[in-house]
Amino acid sequence: MIFKRGKKQTYWIRFRFDGRMIHESANTTDREMAKDVERKRRRQEELNANGLQERRFSAPSFEKAAALWMEGRRKSKSAKTVSIAVVSLKHLLPIFGKKLLRDFSVEGLLGYQDMRLQDGAATRTVNLEIGTFRQILLDSEYGECWRQLRDKKAPDGRKLKMLKENKKAGRALSLDEEKRLLAAAAGLESAAHTAIVLSLNTSMRRDEIRTLRWINVDFDRRSLTVAKSKTETGEGRVIPLNATALAALIEWARHFPERKAEHFVFPRTVDGHVDPMRHADGWRTAWKHALRVAGIRCRFHDLRVTCITKLAEGQASEQTIMAISGHLSKEMLRHYSKIRDGAKRDALEGLVHQNVHQPEIEVTAALAVSSSRIN
């Protein structure tokens, strides 16, 4: 039998075979498709009971299943949701593309997680990729393959599960780290330097920078308008360009004397050919090189955190910072703003000059007290 269940009214199948009750989701809201899932599930049990297997080539490759899945995804999901899946598949397909859906193993997927972490991918990124893999299987007729992978243990005792994500917003670079990073990026023949300067001086996200077009840049008014953003409040916000950001964009514009308003500021380059109507994928190679030369470890997102932190340390109002960065709430602002210890100390030391009683303390005496034992 088939029946609906849950808020999403998803169909489930239930039948008894060889004394066992098969009770599981059909992962569809379509009645006819649910019936088909039930028939195939019964067929699978019959084959297993008789020691038979369906012919191997009947199972599609992951690449084929992913293509069909993405086709339906583009029709029913938002552009942002689709873009996440596209990015995930860029990493999944080279590894799993030719593999048949029924041939996956827990060891293989755990090895993929380990490999991506070793490559420097964030745990959230890896989780998004595994989540995409999971959804492709569940939305196909081989959903049972995922359930088996989920429940099975690898030889080392590990089970496939989502990794613990870092909930911290990131960190703010020190002034010395910022100088070293900019110096390292300045020597590159790449858009990376301009992108780094923009993020540090506008708090723009990586994708906001990548999707920027020349029509969004107003050199006369020394400002730019964010076209696409992660949040609704972020889209369409106007960000004034300080002298540093403006100079970087003017210098970058000289590379494109024939630029048009609809062209991307950071166009895609393939085999030396520049396509101004497609934006760049990013600056992964140049970014990693700059980090290595500068001798620091951080994410590109940390540049945004650094900018917001400096704005907060400079006594900019919360409303001003939110307008520049495109945050939804004061809670998110506090989450991102990492006031550094040096700025806190300077602020508190500034109170000394406002106090009626200003004690004179020798540094050596203070150190002596801090090192003495309290009885």
C-alpha cells in the first residue's frame, strides 16, 4: 500500500515480504511515481530472496543521475539553491561521475570527506557537497542505496555523517597580517589583489564581488551598487568607495579599455580568452599563493570580518555598519564584529584622561605585582 505522511504530504510505501514489513518513504508527492517505487521495491526484494541481482548496467551513473536531478532542480528551486548544487557538483563529479549509483561505499564517501578537508575546504562546504550527493540518490529510484550507506559502518568503525561545522563568523586579520597579504597579492598578475582590496574596504562578500558589473560602479560619485547578494537587504545597497578602493578599481579598469556597462568587472578567462559576459569563478590559485607568501592562514570571508571589525573599532554606528555590510539584524552584526584586544585597550585607556583622579603607575611596578603570589 501507499499513503501520504508528514507536513509535505510525501508518499510512503508499506508491504510485507517473507515475514518482514517493508516501511519506507517513496520520496515523492506524486501518487503514480510512488506506485512505481513500490513495484520496483517489491521486485528488488524478490530478486534478493532468490539470490539474483538486476543487471549492473541498469543502474545509471552518478553523472547521469546528477544531470537529471539538476534539470528538475532548475525548474523548481531558487537561483541561490541551484548555484549551491552547481558548486558542489564541480567537486563531486570529477571523483564520482562515472561510478554507478549502486556501487558507492561508505569507505569511498568517508575518503572523499577526508580528501576535501585536507584540501582546505571548510566543514560546511563538505557538508553541502555530501548533502547534494545524498539528495541526488534520494530523488532517484536508488534512494535505498543512500539509506544503506547511512546505516553501514566502515571497516575502521566510522559511520557516514555530517561533519561538525564551525559556527564562528571568522576572524579579523591583524594590521600586520593585512599589510603582508596586500603586499603578497600586489605582485600577482591577477584580479585577486583588486578583490582583496575591495573586500577589505567595502565588506563585500566574495560572490558580491564576482558578480559585479561595470554598470554597478559609479566612478563620478565614487560608489558602487551591489547587484546580487546572499540576503535581500544586501542586494541593491550602495557602498561609497574610499580612496583605497577607488584607486584599486581605477587601476583594474585600465585592463579593459573597451569595457561596456553590461560586462563583468571580473570576467572569466579560459585558455587566455576573456569572456566579459561571464563572471570569474574566483581567485583560488592566486589567493592560496598570496596566503603562502604572506605566511598567514585565513578565509576570503575573513576579509569581510576584518572590514566590519575596523568599522566597529572606528566608532561607526550600528546602523551605518549594517547599511554598508548588508546585515539583517544587530545580532548578526555582533556575530561578525570582532573587536580586537588592542582597540579595547585603547578605548579604556582613553578614559584615563577623563578621570578626575589620574594615578601614575610605573610599568615595572605593575609587572612586579602581577608576578607576585597572593596569600
